Amino acid sequence: MATRIAYRRVYEDASPQDGQRVLVDRVWPRGMRKEDAHLDEWLRDVAPSTGLRHWYGHEPSRFAEFRRRYLGELRDAEHKEAAGHLRDLAAQDKLTLLTASKDVDHSQAAVLAEWLGRKKPPAAR
């Protein structure tokens, strides 16, 4: 059975179809009370670095380069453990990645959903 990975805004109401709900933003969403988020986990260490986040500034014209840089960050020491944990969660059940970004299709949540949906590369020999 294929794992289903979705992404959406944290401000939207929770749904029974969400499965595990994981916030993938580095900073807490503005105006959101923790009890209203209905999170299973806040995985801030999988979010883009502060430097990359500031450079990107949610400019859609920079998304391709943001995606490239962010995928690189997911392999670095700062992100590797959290990225592995997120892969483990995705392997278990339905997973919904949450972000405060207004343009979710140009967010780290969209990049992570695509990344998690790929098959793991074969081990190096």
C-alpha cells in the first residue's frame, strides 16, 4: 500500500483523514494557539535554515533555487536526523505536513512531500 503524503496550511481545520499531523516550520505560526493546531509533532529541525528562509522570502520566482538548496540542506548534519525521522513517520501511515505559508505549493512542505514520495536511492556499494 502506498503511503499518502499531503501538505496544507496549519490554519485549516484538522481532519480525520490527515493521519499524522507534523508542523514543518522553523518558527511557530503567528496567531496560532498550540492547542488549536492539533499537532502530533512539531519538527522544526527539518525546516529550511534561517538563512535560506530569509533569502527565499516566499518569492515564487526563487522557488526552483530554493528547492535545490533545501534538498541539499536535508542531507547536512543539522537536518539529517529530523529528515530521517520524518521519513520514518511517512513509512508508517498517512502524513500531513503543515506550514503557515500562504502559498503552500511554493513552500518547504511541498518540497518535503515530493522528497518523501520518492523511493529511497539504493545504498552505495
